[in-house]
Amino acid sequence: MNSTKKIKVFILDTSAIFSGKPISLDNNILVTTLGISKEITPGGRDYQTFQYLMEKGLAIDTPSKESISKINKISAETGDKDRLSVADKEILALALDVNKDTTKEAIIITDDYSIQNVAHVLNIKFENISQPGITKKFKWIYRCSGCGKKFEENIKTCPICGASTKNIISHKENIAGKECDNR
């Protein structure tokens, strides 16, 4: 039986660029999104790092609308939808698109726990760069700070008592093992 090794496609989140840590360019495909490029302000070390990566082959790609829609659906289910920026959702959607190609495997490079949480649910590999990666999968909901009523959707003011709501963890589950250890 001939098993084909998949081509690793590393998808860079802003935290990977801001970390200042070296990113291996040898035989690696590096991709990010337009949303991430817009988060990097011209001037300074982070901008220089981004420009260097672009010169060395970092590609900017746009995820499909279908994958963005799936990320919105799944992140709503996990309670991460309001915790993810548009750029974060693009990163996750791009990983879904890459994984549609059976010869490729997406690996998101990020320290963002909400990205990692949604990636875990979708079986997308990820690596942390500066912070420890997640060890638990979370389900987020909103709870009224006054009466304690819980809401699945983001409601800023409780319709029952008028107090503000707070984002809380309603469920957490241990994750078995780290998602990806090599780059």
C-alpha cells in the first residue's frame, strides 16, 4: 500500500507574525488572508517581519464564502462567534478550503484560544507559537449578571431584569493530546 504524505500548508494568524519567533521557511507553504495583512500596521518590527515573509513566499489567499458560512455556524455553536474577528474567521475558513484538497493539510499557527477551540471542533490542526495551546474545548454562553438567566446568543442587556450579560463557559471538555507537534 502506497501512503502519500500530505503537503503541509501553514496558515499564519496575526499572533504568529507578532510573536517575533522564527518561522521555518524551508520547504513550507505559508499562507495568510487579506484580513490578517490589514491587521499589520506599516512601520516597525511586525511590519518588517510581514514584508520579509511576503518576500520569501508568504501568499495571501481568500477563503470561500461556503467555508466562511460554515465557520460562522460552528463558531455560533461553540459560542466563539463574537470572540472571533473577521480575520480570525478567514483563517479558519481558509484552513477548511485547504483541507478540501486531499493532497494538502492545513495547520493554523496561532495563539488565539478561540481559533484553536473552533479548529479543534472542525479537526483542523493548529500549533501555538508563544503561548501554551488549549487543553480544553469550551462552549461559551452569556449569563445575566443580575438574575442569572443564561442565553445562547449574545444579548448585551437581559430582557428579564435589564442587567448586563457576561460571556461565561457553560461546558468544557479535555482535549486528548496536542493537535500538531511538528512544523
